[in-house]
Amino acid sequence: MKSTVRTATQAFWIDAGHGGTQEHYGEQLRRWRHAFAATGGEPGASGVTLDPLHFALAAWEVATRPVADSPYVRTHPRVLDAACHRAEDGRDPLAVVELAAPPPVPLPDGWSSWRRQGEQPYAAGAEGTPTVLSTLELRIPLSGSRLPTPTRPRAEGLPNLDDAQASLEAFVAELNAAVTPFLRELDGAEGVSDTDGATLVQWLRTQIEADKATAEAAGAGPWRYLTATGPAAAPVRQGAGGARRLEFGGGRTVTRVGFHDDDLLHPVEAIHIALHDPADAIARCGAELALLNEHTPPLSAGDTRDTGDTGVAVCPLCGEAAGSPCQTLRHLAYGYRLRPGWRPEWSPSR
């Protein structure tokens, strides 16, 4: 009988949880700034394209370059390649994803196929032996309308890190929705266990770490809404000159706040944005990650924690088996249920 491997099925995720990865991606953006240069009549500012598709394709290329010593976008071991480019009609992006697949027929004696290397990419068998390498190519039309519009660069000729982060998140969300079902089927065909608990933990960790990375890229500082009338509790306070404005820090403000149809923001929207500023998001994400870590069963082979009667690791605090995520993790994940990749079976039972 084939052995099962505990894995979490997610095709792509942004490696925002390890120290220095976001800073490294920022350095790569500076190194490959030429990829973001406005061309062919595109909208641009300070030498950087403001075209959402051009900008997103460049951000993806920098984050996934094969030569990168530390890719910012990580992939499932089956993902051999994932390229995004402009479709022939020029309006929307097209993703081409290549997956390592099981052989379509039983192998004769002496033949080998892909071999799994833990969380490392699938590799071919040993050199000098007959090998069958089957692949599955997915050609995925993506929606250009879902891509965020980049903002004016803060430095001449350099794309903003937070804009690149937002573009990556849009691609990752759409690609995961398309590719993950194929990964589950391929893993199932090879007897690889898609453990529900491990899957929820990785999916939830990805959501939280991506939110935290976005907040850090946005400046990590407090935002305030300045109202035209009377003082109010933070994050709302009275502004000078009787003008409503949303203050982002660093001298950046949005002044079109009011009650008219052509206003950029209504006051309640500005207040909501200020309440959920980067400083607040970073604090919340830090608390959620701590809670996630406390309720995550250890999955390493050498761990000696109690496995209970199920034979699998149990939640260190709740005592519930990893194969059935504890109620604390279910409730925590339920707050992210509107995100791509959420599964209804993860809903809390009480």
C-alpha cells in the first residue's frame, strides 16, 4: 500500500511570513525596474507604467523568476512552471501552469517517474534509468478587470512595493481557484493525503501573512480621518480649515471626502478605512498568527507530542485531532470565508 504524505493543497502562496523575504522582493523590484517602464502609449508616471496588466505581469515575473534565489511566490511541489503573459487579444492575461502528473499507464519493471522530495519541487528519477515524466499543462484565462491599478511611484523609476504586492495577490487568488482542484485530484491518484487540518492551517496562514505583508508594505503607520466639524475620538479628529480629509501619513491625503455623488469617499467609508489602517492590521494579524501557532498540531516526524487515540497529532490546547481542525481554528478561519480557497466543510460546528 502506498504511504501517505501529510500535505496542504494550495498551488501558490506569497512567502510573506519569513524574515527578509519582502525586503528581498523589494530589492528585486529595484533591480528589474526596467520591466515596469511605460511603453506604447500606456499611462505612466515617473517612468513607471500605470497600466494594471503590464504592471502585474512584471510583478509576477520578478516574484517567480527561475534565477531568483528566493522566489517571493512559492508553489506546490507539483508546479513545475507558472508563466503569466498577455493574451493574443492584448486585453487580459493568460496563465500557463505546468504540473507534474502520474504516468497515464502502469510502468514496466525498471522504469521510474517523478519522485517527491518533501516540500521541494518534484524531480526526475535517477540519471541512467528509464524515466517517464508526464505533465499536465493548464492554460488559464485570467481577468484583467480584477487587477488593481498601480499608484504613482514614490521614487523616480521605481515601482511601489505595495502595488506589486496587491498585483501578486490578485494573480495568486485567481490561480489558486483554478489550479487547486487539479492538485487534489493528482495527489489523490498517488495516495497523497490532503489532510483537512493541515490544509486549513496553511490556507489560513497564507491569508493572515498576506494581509500583514500588505499592511507593512502600505507603510505600517496609523491613518486618520479629519472631520470638518467638532472633535471626535480616534481615528477621527477635527481638521484645520474645516476640510474633511483622509490622512495616510507621510504627507499623503485624500481630500475628496463628502456627501456628493462625485466625491471619492463618503465620510463613513473614510472612517472605516482609518479604523482598519496598517498599524491596526499588523497588530490584528500578529495576534491571529500567535493564536494559529498555539492551536497548530506539530507535523514533523520527530515530534513527541501526544497523538491521542487517533494516531495523528492533536491540537496542543483543545486536544482535537489534526485531521479534524479544532473549533478555535475553524472559528478563526471562518472570518476569512469570503476569500478564494475557503471550503464550506471548514465551518465551525458550534
